[in-house]
Amino acid sequence: MSTTLTADPAARTARPRLLRGLTWLVLRQHRTTLCCVLALTVLGSLWIVYQRAQLIDVLDAAGWPGKPAPVPVVGEAYGSLTSLLTLLPGVLAVFLGAPLIAADQEQGTAQLVTTQSVTRRRWVVAKLGWCLLITLVACSVLSAVFTWWWHPYRSVLGDNWMDTAVFDVTGPVLPALALFLTAAGFTIGILVRRVLASMVLTLGFTVVAQTAWDMFRDRLGSPRTIRYPLDGSMPARLDDAYEVDRWVGSADGQLYGWGSCAEATEKATNACIEEKGIVDNVFQYLDYDQMSAMQWTGAGILLAGTAALTAFALWWTSRRPL
Amino acid sequence: MAETSNPGGSPGTWALEARGLGKRYRRGWALRDCSFRLPAGRICGLVGPNGAGKSTLLGLVSRQVAATRGDLRVFGVPVGDPEVMPRFAFLGQDKPMYKRFSVAETLRIGCELNPGWDAAAAERIVRSGDVPMNAAVGTLSGGQRTRVALALAFGKRPDLLLLDEPMADLDPLARDEMSTLLMAEAVERGTTVVMSSHILAELEDMCDYLLVVADGRIRMAGDADALVPAHALVTGLAEEGDLPAALARHTVIEKRVQGRQFRAMVRTDGPLSGDWQVAVPSLEEVLLAHLRSQDAPPLYTPGAQIETEGTRTA
């Protein structure tokens, strides 16, 4: 706190200006937002580091990995953290993306800037560039720090790697999702031209997009299939695999639904198994070693969407006055 | 292009040239078939009733509105060319500024975004109004805000200054102060000024050029001094409840017959010969007559006219 107070007047009176032109204007206009996002990133990272240290203490005390980890190994803070990280892209889209250009359109300051000597396109490029950059930095840092924690301890942390609370907040997905939603936010803002309306629409879009993302996430990788005997147990290496579907199958490869021989009595069940010749469990899954490829595929799709939305926003704003 | 005379200005330089300029919104035409030109170095009043198309015209010149059709040049450069941008400054009706910026930071916007920024001039304008440099723009009074906005406009060193209803929200004192400041700065630099208002009196003393719009069309364009002498206010005896036939060779802008008397605003074409009383109208009267009678042909003084289809020479 005291450092910001002393640094501020010094920065203001400094004659050789560090920042120039549109960079200065955009940073000055969004000074508060910038500080909030940076504070969020730093505090969030510190919180993750702190929780990680706590987990390590607990595990060391229990003698993990030699002995089983205590249950529950993490407190409620872990759940809050992953929820916050899951919400972060939506929050950035609604509070950073949607008002980015819409606020300038609504308050008329777009007119002020675009009647100086810089073209509309240059100004919009500076604004969108700043917004995407801050989103990328904040989410990359948080994602990296969280992945650094989650990855070595994933076996004790409970969540499956395909859960929203893991897949969407680790690796490249968190920044990519945030960039995509934020780009959607400023595009909606540019089209709607009103701050509140664009924030509401962006929120709606975020909910729809994240729901759709949840539904289609398992299509990012091609599922593998394994057969194991009907009375046998699943191979241990599939412990952290994500189940796509499971069947029962006969020796000749015929598949039957998982419950197709679920009869009222054991006798009837056995008779059914006998009759259909069912010998195997058939398990379709996404293996943990597919996670990285799936995350990068997903991130690629989201980044392509971001690029398309940004290109549309630029085309739209340079084609016609704001 | 500049073959016509350019009274008062240096030859061949036109601050604005519009040819068949039109802008259609979803509701209809805000401005149509707009052709005129404005010599450089003039103080031009853009007059017309509310909703006449004044703001649209200023928006077209300041690149905030894209023309539906027609062609507009600023100092000979098509308005779509970014080269136009450093040459004009625009001061909007509601003077939008970043409310949380201090006055100094607001001036810095001008400094950062304009190549020929004149910091000394901008600061002089702000300081002469006792506006504190570190006050947030949102806390300033209307007059102070206008002063800061004007400082931002003049700091750009524009050749063309566009003002949309600059005095609308000012008290009489601030209004007087602003117009003095405006005239002093404009005259010193030879800046061409276009300012709009729906009140003629506000502009009458300042302007030497007039552009009158109504219903999205140009009604009059030209030197303020030449517009009035082109008209006469004629009073006399009516003939069979109508204007005398002898008056028909002049352009009748507006007529009123009351009993046996008629009273008409005419644009004279040659000497008025008849048993009539002829008076010189005031600028206000000429203006109102033109605004009331939409069918009267628009009046252009020489030089203001651009030869295109659909307009007639005065």
C-alpha cells in the first residue's frame, strides 16, 4: 500500500515518459482494472503456493506416498480455489471484455479519442490488444501455478482430470477459455453499445458456452477400449482414466448394454449371461496420458474462436464509425 | 474544382466541399443532396431547427458518421482519408471526456494522440480560466469542462474547428467568456470554424458565413453579408387576394395576404418596380422565412455553390 502511494506522484511528475501514445491512454484509462487483475493474479498465486505447502505438510506427516494419504487431504479451500479458477474466465469476460469498448461508446469517450489524430482501428487494436494481453498473462500465471500444484499430487486430490475443476483450470485451457470468452465479451459490447446490456448478454453467453464446453469436452480425444474378464477387476493403471462408456461383451465381440442382464434374481442373471455368452467387461475410456493432447486441442479450438471474434470486432469497428 | 471565386479566402482553398452528400438512418434521410463549399479561414454558423441535420453534417465532417452517398472533402482531401484527422478538431455537444482523468491528463491525451500538439496553447487556455490542473474532469463545472474541451481542441492546432452546439449548456457569463476565447484563438491562427446552433442570435455576431439547414437539406449557404441584401421585405396592395403579377419575376420565399394587404419576403432579381413599400429584412427574418417555407429554392451566394444536379444558382 505504502509503495503505491509513494510511487504514484513520482510516476506522474517523471518527464521522460515511459509510456506513449495509445499505450499510455489505454493503461491510464484501465488503471484500476489493471491493478485489480494483477492483484488477483498475485494473491491467487500466493494462495495456491500456501495451500500446496499445507498439503505437503499433511502428506509428509502421514508418510505419503509410502502410506495412504489421510482423507480428506485438503480442506474446503481447495474446492473454493478451483471454483474461483473456473469462474475466472467468465468474470474477466463480463467485467473486462464487455465494457471494454461499450463503455467508451456509451460515455462518448470513443468520440473523444477517434477525433484526435489516431484512426479508429489503431485505437481499437490498442484496446483489444491490452485486454487480451492482460487476460493471457493473468490466466497463464494462475494456470501454471495451479498445474504445478495439482500435477504431482493429483492422485490424492480427488477430482478426475476430466472434471471442470481440473481440465478447465490447468495447462493451456484456462488462458484459452478466458481469451475466448473475453473476446466474445468485447464483441458483444461493440455490437450492443451499452455497458449493462452487454454485460448481461456476455454472462448469458458465458453460461451457454461453458455448458456446451462441458458437454463436448470428451470429444477432444478419441476414446480407447479395453476388455477384461467379467469377474475380474479393472486394471490398476486405469485408476485415473475417464470413463466414456462401458458394456458387457460375448466372446465373438458382440456388445450388450451394461445392464442388459440385470435381472431380479442371481439365477436369472446367470442364465442371461449364459444365454448371451457374455464373458467380458468392455470399458471405453480416455486415458490420463491423453489429457495434454486434449487440452491443447481444446485450447487450439478456443484460440481459433478468439482470433475469429477479434478479427470480426476489428473489421466491424473499422468498417463503420463507433 | 476551385474555378469559382472564393470571396474573402485565399484563392483555391476550400475548408469543406460537399457534393450530393447524404446520410440515411433507419428512420429516413437525416441529410440529403447536400452540396456546398466553405472557404478556408471563415467563421461559419451552421443554423437550423432541432433535428435538421446539423449534428449529422458535423458528424460526417469529423468522420463519426459515414455518408450514405455523396462526396465530402476537407481541405481538398476526401474525408475518408486518415490524413484529414490532424487537420480538424471536434467539440461534441456533450463534450465527452474521461471523468476520472485530471485536467492535466486530459490535455496529455491530446499530446499523446496528436502529432502537432501545442501544449503551451492548451495550458494557457486552461489556466486563463483558473481551472485547477489536477482536478478530476468529473468534478468541473459546465463552463470549466467546456474550457478544457476547447483547450483540447485548440491544442491540436486544427485548421478546421467543428463545434456542435458549443454554448448550449453554459450560463450567459461562461458563454460570453467562451465566445471571446474562441474568436481570439480562431482569429490568431486563421482557423476555419464551423459551429452549429439552433439559435441564430448566438452566432450572428461571430459568424461571417452561414450554412442553414432544415429537414436535412441546405436552405442557404454563403456570406452572411451577402445573404441579407439579396432579400427584400415587400408590403403593398394585393391583387385579387394574391401577390401582384409584377412580383412574379422575383423569387418569392414567403408570402402572407391579409385582407387587401400583402407582405412578402422576396429574393430580388433586378430592381423592384411597383407601388410597394420595400424594407430591408433582418438576418433573423430572412432565416425564418427560409425555414418556414420548405419549397423555396435554396440560396447560395457565389462561391458557396458547387455545380451539381439538383441545385440552382441564386
